[in-house]
Amino acid sequence: MITFSSVSLIYPSSTKTVFENLTFKVSEGELVLVMGPTGSGKSSLLRLINGLIPHHTGGILAGDISVNGISTREVKPGGLAHLIGIVGQNPINGFVSDKVEEELAFGMETLNLQPEVMRKRVEEVLDLLSLAHLRGRSITTLSGGEQQRVAIGSALVMHPKVLVLDEPTSALDPIAAEEVLSILHRLVHDLGLTVVVSEHKLERVIQFADRILYIKGDGQTQIGRPEEVLKDSEIAPPIVHLARALNLDEIALTVRDMRRTTEKFRSNAVVAKVKTPPIFTAEIIEVNDVTLSYGNTRALDNVSLRIGEEEIVAVMGRNGAGKSSLLRSIAGVLKPTQGKISVLGSDPIDLAGKERRQRIGFIPQEPSDLLYGQSVQEECRTADRDNESESGATFDLLQNLVPGISPTTHPRDLSEGQRLALALSVVLSANPKVLILDEPTRGLDYSAKNGLISTLKAIASHGCAVILATHDVELVAEVATRVIFIADGEIVADGSTLDVLLSSPAFAPQVAKIMSPVPWLTVKEVVRAIGLSS
């Protein structure tokens, strides 16, 4: 279905090739996972499949790519719309209509399909992706995860033979991600749909993948079955790192298979689950009886909480539960309908300028909203000047998070993960007392995520309060000291990370599912406990 023949790609402003002599085939009805470090070229490979590169984005391309026998050199992306559906990293940039139902129908209208055909397909996709209750909603009022499902629906409604997805679960909660990937898996097996998906959260998708294409970032690639590629790969999900740490002979790709191979470790472990007492520290944030409404929709309902120094608080919950609304209210971006919020004794709505930057650092779901410069270097220099930091301090922060970014690159040309790292560096250069992050691991590989974890722990250790809304349960297990779970705008759980994550099977990390009922959340905890008991 998809054939790459001796493909090499280099961008005019780059000194290294993205791909060198890449040759492979993807058969009909195959699901291929594309993985690699942040900025390695995963998105570029996906754009090659439908001809966005080089027709729209430029680049020097050698070799040939064909889809269903059609060369992408000879046909522009619009000529492949009936054949290939593509969902980008940032869905909001691809929408053309205001309402959900109109967006789903738009692509079919451009192909001049009959109204009765369009109506039938729209209803099918609304049911397939659980979007029926959102059909009349404005897209701008949806959460990031809901927008992502609409984008996937807009591609599926075209009945493509090839579906290309760039980070499709990055903004989805674990349950929604599992549903979407299960739907794709069913379409692959039942309808022969060919799927190529790029994803950093490998723990979610490896069990569905037929093969993995590993882009190593130096022009080299590796393709093979998941067990073959992950056996020695530097990039691997927790389940693989656990197998390596326990010196298992084989790598299992599912929790069920891994539980079978680790039974002896669980049966030999004698660990009593201890209720972790809350740690009370100097209070920084106070939220009292806050309600926030968008028209007739209540996003937050009488929420109260306290957050102190050195806390790293993860806010979790389903898509549309109210997580972003809570964070934006604490950051002073939204004014509550009723109730009061205090940050270091001040209403965040009243803070401005330098005082605001030094008190509150806020990274929204779209970090590019914070970036205005024409180059990475300009953004970093502006941050140094505005925050009265040492020259080069912001760029040093960026290199610690994601090494290798060229200072002359335009922020728009960075990958999603690199843009997030740049925005985070700009905000951190002001040394805020409160750091608020909304989905901070979108587009980050495991190495960059580890860098983020180290950074957040260091910030918190200096008396900062860190709040992050995330669906990344592996991140929460590694970094959070406390978890607040929100449902329909209300706090339904607030406690230690261990207590809250272990009480929710859907939101438990991989290691916790594998080692249950022993209360271990991470590979480090397993290794430490087994080392102590042996």
C-alpha cells in the first residue's frame, strides 16, 4: 500500500539529513508505529506519505514514495485526499468549520458526496468515537482531547484506505486513548485499513502495532516487529524497562503477558500498603468555593483546595472534566463566576508584568501561544532581558531539556515537543513561585520527559509549587507528590500519588498494573524493593 524507495530528505536550513536511503513497504491492513526522539523526523515521515513534503513545506527529496501505486511526486496532497486521511499533532490548526458536525461533513462536501451518504457517515463516526453529545458544540469550546477525537473523526469519515496519525493520543485520557486505538485496531483487522501512527506514549500503542519504524535522529532507521526493535532500543515503555531490570528472557508487550512472567516476583514480595499521610507545607495557593461557567455549561463546581511549597500536584480526570479550567483560573487567565482564588496572598487576576512573571509561570496546552520571536535565539534573549537573567540562561535551560536545538531555528519550525521545551525555558527563566503546566508531555520523548521530571523536582525543592494537568500516568507516578482527580467540575479524589493511582485501575501506570496487588508504581520502586529483599 505504501512504498518508500531509497528516500533521503534534508531541509535547506539543516546540516544533517532527516532520512538517508530509506526503503520499506507497508502492506494493506497493517498498523505501523513510528517512534524516535523528539525532533528526529517522525512528523516529516508522515508528511512524506501524503506529499505535504516537499509540495507544501519544501525540503530536498531524493527517491520515490508511492501510495496505492500513485507517486506523491506526481500528485499534490489534494489529489490524495480520497485515499489518505491525516491527523496532525495540533488538531486545532486543521479545523475549517466552527461546529463539530459541520467539521465532520466538510471533507465529504469537497468531494461532492451525496447528502444521504454524508449523513450516514457522520452518524457512524459520531457513534464510533463517542462524539454524539458534542455534535452541536463549537470546536473552540472543546477540550484538547475532545478536539483530537473530532480530528480523528474528520479523517475516518472520508473512508480512507490509509490513515496517518501524528501523536493521536497525546491529549486523550487513558480510557479515551484505549477506545480510539481499539477502534483503529478493529478497522485495520476488519476493513483492511492501513494505519501509520507516530506516538511517544509507547505504552499505549505497542500492543496494537504490527511493526515499528524507529527513526534514530541521525538519518538512520530500523524497522521490524515490536519485540525485535524494543529489545535493544534506548526508547522503550516502562513494561520493557521492567523486563530488562528483572533480567527476563523475553519482552512482553501487554500487561497480561507481563503479569504471567513476573508472578514469582509478586508472590515473593512482602509489602504492606501504607496509607501515606499528607505533608503540610507553607501555603501558596488557596482556592475557595470556586465555580466557573461557560454560558450554561458549568466547568468547575464549588471547588476548594490548598497547595503548599514544594508540592508537585497532578490534576487528572477525563477529557472535558474541568482540569484546564482549574489551571487557567489559578493562573489568572479566567475569572471565576463565583468564589475566590489567592496566590501568595493576591488575586491572580490582578497580577501583571514583572510581578506576575515572578509569581506565576503558566504553560498552556498550546505552548506556541507564548512564543513571538523570529528565532529560538530571539525568544531566549528576550526572556533573559525581561526577567533580568544572565545572558544565555534561558538557552541553557532549553539545552538541558531538549539538547541540540539550533538557536537560529524559527519556533514555528520546531516539533511540538521542542516548542514546549522552549516555552517552558522562557517561563522558568523568571524563577516563578508557582509553575502551572497544561499537558506538559505532549510531543516529548522519554528522554525529554526524564529531563522535565528532573527540572520539576529541582524547582519544587527550592520552594516552588508545581501544578500540572496531565493524562500521562507514567509522568504522574514519577514526579507527583499529590494527585487531585476531577470529574464534571468537582474534586472526587485528593491524596498521595500512591493512594489515588492505585485506587483507579484506568489511571494506574503500567508497572502498577503488572505488579498488583504489590503497591509499586515505577520500575525504580520495583528494583529498589527487590534489591532490599534479596
